[in-house]
Amino acid sequence: MQPLWSQQAVLRAADIISTVEFNHSGDLLATGDKGGRVVIFQREQENKSRPHSRGEYNVYSTFQSHEPEFDYLKSLEIEEKINKIRWLPQQNAAHFLLSTNDKTIKLWKISERDKRAEGYNLKDEDGRLRDPFRITALRVPILKPMDLMVEASPRRIFANAHTYHINSISVNSDHETYLSADDLRINLWHLEITDRSFNIVDIKPANMEELTEVITAAEFHPHQCNVFVYSSSKGTVRLCDMRSSALCDRHSKFFEEPEDPSSRSFFSEIISSISDVKFSHSGRYMMTRDYLSVKVWDLNMESRPVETHQVHEYLRSKLCSLYENDCIFDKFECCWSGSDSAIMTGSYNNFFRMFDRNARRDVTLEASRENSKPRASLKPRKVCTGGKRKKDEISVDSLDFNKKILHTAWHPAENIIAVAATNNLYIFQDKVN
């Protein structure tokens, strides 16, 4: 893999990247950060004079999506941090995306302007209205070329529907509706209607002291508009069918792997919590990420996953210190390759893991300044857990837990990946000879 782009800056909390998402063609890549900003990168088109420029992503548009707010009823500050970005399928020349913070979802239109109208009848070129008595002839306005301008304009704001923090948004395959999920409820929205949504899942108990689990992620099926899944802090996934009832309080399928009693510990419940769930592009499988592993499930088999890949099993002996420094609560995301043949997820020390499902091979790679030179190849990294350490290996005790890769994205058609390492975005592609 080769790095294509990385940004270095003095680290500010507002600059920490909180979500990464390719659009459906893969030509645009959006990132959101803790400061409420959205930065969109555009892929360079092929250039005969610069054959290597194809694949490079450059900044296309930057805009402030969310501002910090204050809930006066609950005396709570609402962070501007972007939790999720989801692109809508492109219908015309403009692009649309949904972005959300903890409470408010916004629909943005990103459009280009490279022409401007000149020769108005009622106003001068500087925009001032003309005296009607000075207008003696009618002019036909003409379009003149201008420097390309990319505009981001908010089209709709979907607010006041979530009591708890929004952790997921997912656009439906009908291209008309989308869901938003918080800790206890999932709402269904129509993209044209902002003042109401339908509550399709509610797991809030009558007495909050009886609360035993929360919703951690939710996603629509890529092809069946009536099917969605949501994961929980208890390590389970429920598949629901909206055709069965308006309120999907009874699931159609329940995915849970029975726990091995021999490996039970004080941390079992925490590390079994699912931080991300993603359908494969084919819609046949889904992937779940818990703290130590990533699992692939066949939708036709609820009893156990068909694949389990250990992400950083060497941390099992470190769970006590990871609990003390709160790292055990980190929410790692996962993603599928465009062909569903490989999966990727992040780890600590700026490591990320890739699993080839067909060849049953896996590799650990590192996103760092040292290897971010253009056209340089990434070397596989290995972590040793004890005893003698080989030359290329890194000791588990020297891992940096402040450097973590929580957010990753894979190009929908090519072997290009985006990896967010704190405030840096790395883009890697397969080596092309």
C-alpha cells in the first residue's frame, strides 16, 4: 500500500477527525472533525502529462457544519463534533450529504459554479439597483466564465427528535428515507420532511434503573429497504423488518455468539460491546467490531459468526490498565472492501489491520509520518508479547495508546483506503506497477 495524502498540524482537540466516508463513486471523500467542520477531498482525474496524478485526493471544499449549542432546559452543552457523515446517491450535478452531531442532523448540498450572469436590466454590475428612468433598452443577460467556486449550502435541518446522543445515521436503499439512532431509540426520517420522524425502535425501560443495554450502532440493509440491524452494548445484533409492525420492538433475527465460560472475566461485558456494525455490499453478510475482534456473520445463521478475526489479542493481558485509562471504551469502526473480499479496522499505535477473507491472511500496517512519503511502500508490523523481540517487532509494552485509529473507509470500487489517525488523514492505495 502507498500513502497518497497526509496532513500534519499542531494538534488541537477541534482538529481530531471523528468520521471518514467515501461517496458512492469514490471520487469524493468527506471527513468530519471535533470542531464541527466537514472537509471534502476530490480525486484528481487522469492527466496524460502527469500519469501518477490519478488517485491523488486534494481539498475540494471545507465548511462549518455544526456549531456548539446549549440546551437550556437540561443545562447541557451540545458539542459541535461531527459523529457521522453519510452521502446520498448522486442524482444530478450536485452532491448531497447528511452530517450529524449529538442532537441535530443536517442535509448539505455541495455544488459547483463556474459561470456568472452579466448584463442585468434592473441592476448594475456591482449589484446596485438602477434608476428605472435610466433604463432605455432591454438587455439579454449572458453567462460568462468565472473561477470555479464550490458552495456548501444547508438544505434541511432535522432536529429535536433525540433525547440521547446520536451514534448512527444510515440512508435507505429507497433513497427517500434514512434512520438515526441514539442510545435507546431509532427514528425513521423522510429526507423531505424535517418536522417529524417515526420512532421504529424504543428500548427505554419504564424504570431507567432497570436499563441493562444501549444501542451502539444501526444500519439499513444495502438492497432491502425494509430491513435494518442494530447492535447493542451486550454484544448482540438484532435484525428488524419494518413490514412486520410499525414499532420494531420484536426483532426478526437475533445474532449472538455464546460466551466461553472459561474466558469469562471482570471485563467480559465491556469488551463484548459492539462498537460498529456494517452490511457487506452484497447484503449477504454483516460485520461487527467489538473491542478485541471483528466478526463476520451470515444473515442466514444467527447462532455464531462464520469468521472471527482477532484484531489485537495481545491486549487481553492489558485490560486492567486499559480500563484505568478509559481506552477500553474506545469505539473502533470497521469497513468492507468494494468486493467484500477483505475487511479493515483500526488499532492502537496508529496500527490498522486488514484481513483477506479468501486467502485467510492478515496484515498489520502503520499510518505514521515516517512512512507517509508519496509512493513509499508500507511494511507490515508485528507486535511481540514477551520473550525475545525480533528486529522488526514492537513490544506490546511500548505501544502508544494515545495514537489510535478509530475511523477508516474503503473506496467502493478500488483498493484505496482512508485512515484517520488523530488529526491526520492518510490515504493509501495498492501499488500500481
